[in-house]
Amino acid sequence: MGRPYVVHRLDRDTSWLLLFARSAAARDKLQAGWSDVTNTYFAVVKGRPNESEGRMENYLVEGSYFRVRICGATDRGAKQAISVYRVRHSSGPYTLVEVDLITGRKHQIRVHLNSLRCPIIGDAVYG
């Protein structure tokens, strides 16, 4: 096997998943079709959302120290953020939640789940 080629880095600060290709041609083909990829995220959270599934829609803005917060639609720098979630399993104080992103804003899943009072376990910033 030759040199590995980095195709994409997924979600730094969470799982740190990296995708590699075994050739430059494979990398180029994967990167060319990257916009067609859909991502499904899973998070273990503390607590349980009130509803088993739902849609979170609001506006986010990045503030000081790169921390993202919910804001009004007319706030300077506000970007619409939409996520859809489903509870997959709950046990004791923890819940496994599946999240699909309609938009892909910085820290969107972390902020949205925290707004449901269900912070992601191990999240040092929003948890």
C-alpha cells in the first residue's frame, strides 16, 4: 500500500473521524461527490428531551472565545440553524439521540441539544 490521501476530516472536537483514500484518483473521486453525502450524527446526552422527536430551528451567532449561542434573526452575524432529532434509546440518566442536520452551522448540534436541556456527555464547552 502506498501513501494515504486525506479525503475529509469530519467533526473536529467530537469524534475526530478521518477518511483516507488509498490513491490520489480515489481521493479525487470521493471529494468530487462529497456534496452528495448525507451525515447522520449520534450523541449520548444527559437527560431526555421532552418529545421523542422534533425539529430545532433558530438562529446562531458566534460570540467571544468562539462560543456559539442562540440569537435573534436580526442579530448581527446570525445564521439560521435547523436540526431534526429522534430519541433512539434511553437508560437511566442518559439518552442516545440521532440528529440530522438541515443546515450545517458551527457547533449546531451541541448548541441545539443543550437548548433542550440535554447536553452532550463529555462536551467541555456546552455540556
